[in-house]
Amino acid sequence: MTKRYYLLLLSLLCFIHQPKAETGLPSDSLPRFLTENKVLHFLTGHKYLTAPFVFYMPETNWVLGIGVKRFFHAGGVEDTLTRASNSSVFVQYSLNQQLMLEHNYQIFTNKEKYYIVGYYGFSRFPVNYYGTGENASLANKEAINYDLLRFENLTMRKVKPFTFVGLGWRYFKMYNIKGEEGGIMEQEKITGYDGSTVSGLSAAILYDS
């Protein structure tokens, strides 16, 4: 097993709540577009969780990154029954010029009529390849780099209390695969060694009590 070393240099966890501005005026004296504007509410009345990080792995060298998670209510200003939604983004970059970007989301619409969950991302990180089947051996260890695009979304409709039904789409694309010249992967030419794409529909039933 590859030994991994982690060193935490910086850790910051904080919630920042940006309250509504105190104007000193009654709400009915403010312009209607300010008091009822859902976009304005979306951009101001939320909480954030931020976490910078740094670590080391033999395959990647030093890695720097940051993650940000946002909590919000997608149901609207007056909706107090809908659960909080969240959206998170993280970025990490290594000294070997390897990159990973990812965005995850979980959204409950007004009165939880719809539940939307998914992610999309891009990565360029190495893996160790040892061959397949009887040809697999630790002596064949070969570092392989590739680009990976990922997308998955599931949209569900509440059909009765605590029960959601929906459809989704999943997409994976692996490309720009690069191994060692004359290496085991180039010799074996296994299925997908020059790239692959996987895409398809999914269906789901969720009971959430």
C-alpha cells in the first residue's frame, strides 16, 4: 500500500452570517422589489463554511486547496418549513501541476416540492497501474495521468409525504490518458486505454422521514 503523509499547516472553519441590513425604516416603506426580491435574499441571507487545507502524497507532491460550503433556503423569504439547501465548491492544486475542481449541491425547493442533488467536476490526478488479471504485478508499477470530467444530477418530485420519485443523468469522460512509453498499459492495450465515455439515465425512489 502506498504510504501517505499528511501535514496540516492551516485550518480555518468559520460561519459567516450576513444579516439583513438595518435601515431604521419599517419594511413597508422599502421598495417592494427589495422586500420581495428572491435573488437579493439568495445573495445575502446565508451561511458559509470555509476550510483551506494542505497535504502531501508521494504521487502528487504538496497539495494546496480550499473548500467553501454555502447554506441557504431556496424556498423563499416566507418559507419556514423547507429544509436548508447547500452548495459546496472545492479546488485543489499540486506542485506536480495536478488539479481537481468539484461542485456539489443539494437543493430543496419551496415546500420541498422538488429535491435536486448532484455534482460536476474535473480532475487531473495520477494513479498507479499494475496490469490486469494474471499479468498484474507490483513490479509493473506505472504512473498514469488522465483527465476526468464528471457530471451527475438527480431531480426528484415529492409524490406523498416523505416520498420522492425522480430521474437523473450520469456522465463520465476519461481522456488524455498518458502512461510511460513502452509501459505495461501501452503493451496490453486494454479496453479504454485510449479514453472512454460513460453516460446514462437513472431512476430513484427516496423515502426520507
